Amino acid sequence: VLFVYGELLPKKVFLQAPNRLLRLGGPLFAIFFVLFSPVSLLLWGLNGVLAWLTGQSPQRVRVTLARRELQKVLEEGHDVGLLRASQQSLARGIFALANRPVTAVATPLSDVPKARSDMTKEDVLQLAQRYRVAEIPVESADASGNLIGYYRVVDMGLAGPGSLGPLHTLLAIPQTENHVSALVLMENAGETLAQIVDTDDRPVALLTASRLREPLFRGS
């Protein structure tokens, strides 16, 4: 009775004629707003006290509860055969990594092998084979040593003799981004290598799309 006549039916009726019913019910809403404002203020103060005691804001608690509810829905979907195990594992991986900083999976710039723009194709391929990497960042041959892009080993293999293939642009991702948003940026740009930049737009680390994808399929 409470659900049908107190929530479902009023919403359905207001959807049919929202403007007219809002004009008719406006004074009634104003009266209830005044009558229940003390209760609303009391609940608002209680939320503030609970947030101070637990050290967590109500918004964060709501997000946690919503994530648990969504995970339960996915588990029910898997139980009735709507979701496969791989899809459920992918969803769990996204939940676990949603707030993880992208710097946790990035490699510091000093630890990444880099090619120079004046190196030959054979030298670049030897460098990639030595460090077992699929993408090689390229730095300028002058004294600045700035990163100007990256080569992909597969492109060099498909290119003609002596050709390094296309020089891909290094996508700049702020270090404040999280794991999932960084992966979305790289997928939308179609790039497999990106640079992590600080607040001054200076590169501090490099990031590969493969390292971002791998934890998603582990479910953690």
C-alpha cells in the first residue's frame, strides 16, 4: 500500500501532467517544507556528527553502498545465467580499480629505455628486444632530451627496410587521474603508450595500456 499509493501512483500521475499538478500542489509542498524543516535539520546535523565520528563523509558511504548493491546485482545476473564469469570478473576489476591512482601502475621515466631520434631501425629494434618492450619512447637527439613520441615494434616490423614506421604522439595524462579513467583516455585516443605529467605538465612517468588492462581481468 505504501509503495503503490505513496510512491508509484503519485509519480505516475505527475508524469502525465507535471506542470498543472505542480501548480496545484505547490502551496501544499511549501506547507510540508516548513513543517518538516526541523526534522530535516535534525537529520542533517546527525549526518554531520556521524561523519565526524567515523571519519567518512555521507557521500562516500553512499558510493560504497551503491557499489555493493551493484555488485550484488551482477552476482545475481551471473547466478541466473545473464552474465558470464569473465564479465563478472571484469566488473569486479573495474570496481576495485575505480579509485586507484594511475601512478600506481606507471613506470618512472628514469627506468624506461628510450631511443633517440637519430637512431637507426636496427638499433631501435635491438633496444626493444633487449628490454622486451613493445613500445619505445623517443627523445630528441639534441641536448634537451625531450620526449617527442614513440615507436611501436609491430609498426617497424610492417614498415619497409630502413623505415621506422609512424612516430606516434605521446598522450599526456595528469597524475591525478585514476586507473579506469586513464585507460578510457588511452582507448579513446587509440594509443598504447602515454606519459604521466605533473601539475606543471612535466613528464614524470610512462604508462602502457597493457598494464592498465591486465588487473581488470584478475578481478582485483
